[in-house]
Amino acid sequence: MSEYSPLPVPPMSIRFDPAAGTLSPEGPTLTRRMSDLEGLFRDRAAWEQAVADGDPVVYSVVSSQVPEVDRELPQSITTIQPGATGGELWMTKGHQHPNHQGEIYLGISGRGGLLMFDGAETRWVEMTPGTIGYMPPGWAHRSINIGSEPYSFLAVYPGGAGHDYGWVLEHGMGLRVLAATDDNTAANGNTGTDTGVEFVAYSGD
Ligand code: 6PG
Ligand code: NI
């Protein structure tokens, strides 16, 4: 018998609907609008304009009923809408898990990227349906929609990991991800990539 006796939730099955981007039975849903992303976009004036122009939903996170409690293994589906503000592709806030633990993402639909930063190095994993992105302990992570459709992925993470958003506001993510345009290419002296994104350093802000 396990030494772990408390049961916040019983053994169960969770229905995962990839087309709808839902989990059922469902737990809490979080909606992040543009106004929730203050201080994250490089172009503050463009961010203010987007907030004034209807404050669009940038992403939502639907969770299962497994709680964020130590030794539990919660899951959630994040759906990021397509878009760019000041040329910077729509993204999640990004966070560090203060109690350093690993995490996985599984691409469900659309095209996205997983940006990871350990305070010194930045890594990029392109995410398409079926890709598993692995975040080792201590790597802050942010997701970006790099396509023209909504980008959805399933996250599975240790319930006791915690979420530190201030870390990313303080340290950044090493790189920013812009839509590849002739303007961006010229401004950055960069030849662009075949994925349609441009990377620029936070240090260039
Ligand atoms: C997590 C996951 C993931 C993440 C969402 C929204 O640790 O819970 O990384 O579910 O929270 O994709 O991203 P932000 O938490 O950075 O807003
Ligand atoms: Ni996380």
C-alpha cells in the first residue's frame, strides 16, 4: 500500500477532446486578455493600443480537476490565438517553477514554439501536433503561436512546482519571437527562417 493516503481526487479517466481543446470533467479555466500581459511586449505603445482596441483574449488555459498540490500531476490545455502586437507574436506570460521540476507539453493543433530560458541560455522547440516538448527543472518557459490558426497544447506538470511570473518580468526569456517580415529582417540584420519567425535578443530592448 502506498504511504500516500490523502486522495484529493480518486483514480479517474479524463476525456481529452483534441478538436475542441477540452478536458472533461473540467476544472478551472483561465482566460488571459491583452491587459493581463502588461510589461511583456517589447513595444509598450502597441500593447496599450491593443488593450484600448478591445483588449482581445490572447490565450486560455483549461485544467482538469487534478489539483495543484504536491505529488499530484495536474494537466491543462492552453490555446493561444494567432496574432502579433508590435510585430511580436502572441504568447503566454511565461513563468519559472520556483520548486524546480520538469514538465512536458504535447502539441495538439496549430503551430507553436516553446521558448525555454535558464537565466543564461535560451532554447527553442518548434511544436506541431504530436511533438512532445520537454522542460527540464530550472528552465523558465513561454509558448508562442507561430501560425495563422489557434495553437493548442496539453501540459502535464508536478502539482507542487508553483508558478513564478515575476522571474520572467525580471530576467526576460533571452529571446523575443517576432513574425518574420521584411521590416523585421532589415531591422535585425537577420535573414529570417523558414518557419516565419524572427528572433531578437531581449538585451536589444
Ligand atoms: C504550467 C504550464 C502551462 C502554462 C500555460 C499558460 O506550468 O501550468 O506551463 O499550463 O501555465 O501554458 O502559461 P503561463 O502560465 O505562462 O501564463
Ligand atoms: Ni510550467
